Amino acid sequence: METKTRTANEPLDLSKWRNVPTILMLAGGALALLGFFVNRQQFAYAWLLAFMFFLSLCLGALFLVLVHHLFDAGWSVPIRRFCEHIASLLFPWMALLFLPIALLPRTIYGWMSVNPLTDRALAAKQPLFTMPMFYFVSAGCFLIWWFLSNRLRYWSLEQDKTGAALPTYRMRTYSGLGIVLFAVTLTLAVVMWMKSLQYQWFSTMYGVYYFAGSVWMTLATVYVITMILDRRGVLTEALHEHQYYFIGSLLFAFTVFYAYIHLSQYFIIWNGNMPEETFWYVVRENGTWWYVGLVIIFGHFFIPFLALLRIDVKSKFAYMLPLCGWAWLMHWVDLSFNIMPIPHPEGFPIAWIWLSLGCFAFMAGLLAKVFLREYAKHPPYPLKDPRLIEAMGFFHPVPTQISGGELGEIDDLRDAPPQFRGGNR
């Protein structure tokens, strides 16, 4: 049995992929630079699209770290460290990637060229929608994200050194304050950077809508990273096979949550039938945007919903990896549906997709290089977390799902022999 398991779980050889981040940076940077000189407005929107995509990944990782400490979770201990590294990309790297947006605000945001004295919709949003507040809110968001991600990772690494209780209590304290700051800053950021593209529009659910899609895509990313590190033998000893089931279950939950939020926003606005609100959807029913909307309905909800209904598939890598890649694609389509109708109301800009992919590739390569560098500097998972033994599925005084009690009683035996902890291949 042991021989069969080892054969099925041969380590991944990633040596051929070592230069991929650099290639993505160079190729994507060249395309982005070309687009800047060819059409500055199109470059600005393509850059904003890529930026909001990777911002959602970093914010989703920060959220997972916060809720890990808030709920004193055990199963998520092995994935916490790389989530901390992803969240730490918010500053300074995402702040640096925000600079083109900060330097081209009038190219992107039409309200910056409108006099609020002659526009009631803009006047109603004063003083938030002003140039000084745009920069003030942006700086404030990055400052708070830096504070939270920096402090949480700092005390996490201190926990590795000492194993004392103080780092654990500090992380819980920061998470209690941080979840409130997270909700406020995420909402302000998405309102200022994405919703304000059509400043006349009203929606009280837009922040939650962006949050739901962000965590959904981040969970898909976490699943893939966990699998890769498991196959590389980095996390294998710290993982129980149930981690994959839990991540897959959360992915299923946020599939439903995202659909609920998006449908609720659409239903309330359309049922109210107020031109100040319905115009946002009317614009997105023109041209090929109608078909993009259908892609979101079926691709962002129905396909992953039906695909994740079965319990056993959540631990099958050959099944889950394409689904996680699909989640990245659908999240990108969803953000395009929000951003690109402003410069292209007639339909999806196929002719400019090379520029969007160039900006995306550059940011993906840069952030991947930084992440891999930081991950290599520190222990791959929290070595002295008090819940690590539960995450591994070993003996626990009271059998629970976290310790494998309900999903596999044999793993709770004190003298149970070491065994492979990862998922199915």
C-alpha cells in the first residue's frame, strides 16, 4: 500500500518553469509599454483591469489570514504562511503598481473633469468624489493594508522562533481590529477605483460583490498552491487530506455567495426601475456585452456550482485544477464586465485583448517573483502554531473534523504510524 502511494505521489519537477515569471514580466511589460504609446486611454483601462484582478487576490489572502485567527482555526494552519506572503504583496508592490492609475486619473475617471455644481449625481457624492479625497483614500487604504499584513506576518514569524503564546494573542488582536478595517478599506477602494468609473450609479452591495468574487478566486489559487507545495514535498508532512476538502467546500460556498450577491444587486435595481440605477445594466446589455453577461451567469455560477456538488471531487487534483483555472478566467471576465464597457460600450474589445493580457502577464510575473523570493526566506508553514497537530490529523483528546475524528477515526490514534497526508492525484 505504501509503495503504491509513493508511486502515485511522485514529486513535481518545476525546474522547467523556473524562468516563467521573468518571461511573463518581459513579454507583458513590452506589450504594456507598446500599448501606452499606441493608445494611452486603452492602456489605462487595461492596467486598471489587471490591477483590480491582482488586488482581489491579495485582499482575499488577507481575509483568509484574518478569519483564520478570528475563528482560531486548526485546519488552515498549513496554508496560512503562503497566504501571509500573498497578503504582504499589498505593500509596497501593489502600491507601486497603482502608480500608473494615480498618474492617469483623468484618463480613467470621467467625474474628475465634471463640475459638481452642474451635476447633481456628482454633487451628492461630495466630498468623497474629489481629486484630493481620491488620493487620500488611496493612500489610507494601502497604509492600513500594509499595517495589517505586516503585523500579522511579523508575529507569525515570531511564533516560529519562540513558540510562545504572545504572538498568537497578538495575531488574534490584530485580526479583531483588522476585519473591521478590512471591510471599510475594501469597500472604499472598490468604490473609488472601479465603481466610480460610472459615478452616477448607486449600489450599496458593490463592495460585498467585489469581496465575494475576490475570495472565490483566492480560494481557487490557494487550492492550486497547496497542491503544488504538497507535490513538491514542502507541505506534505503538515497536511491532512481533508484540507483539500475544506478548501473545496469554501470554494463551493463562495460560488453560491457570489451568485446570491450579484443576483440580489441586479434584482433590487431592476425591480426599483430607477434610471439612475438601471442604466448600469442597460449599458452592459449592448452589443457583445450581453453575451459576456451570459458567460458570467453560466460560467461563474452554474458550471462551478454543479462541478463542486459532489464531495469526493474536492480531493481529486485532475478534476480540481482545471476548475481552479476556470475560476481565474471567470473572475477576469467578471472584472472586464465592470470596467471595459466604459471605453467600449459597443462590446468586448477583442482588438485590444493583447494589451489587457500584456498588463496581466507583467503583474503576474512580478508578483510571482516576489512571492517565491519571500516564501523561500522563511519556514513553509507555521512551525510552532498550537493548532498544527490538529491540522496534521494526529492525536487530539476530543475527536473533531479538524483532527480527523469524523472523517477518519484511525488518524486520531496516538500511535498511528506516519502516513501521506496530501490529497489524491
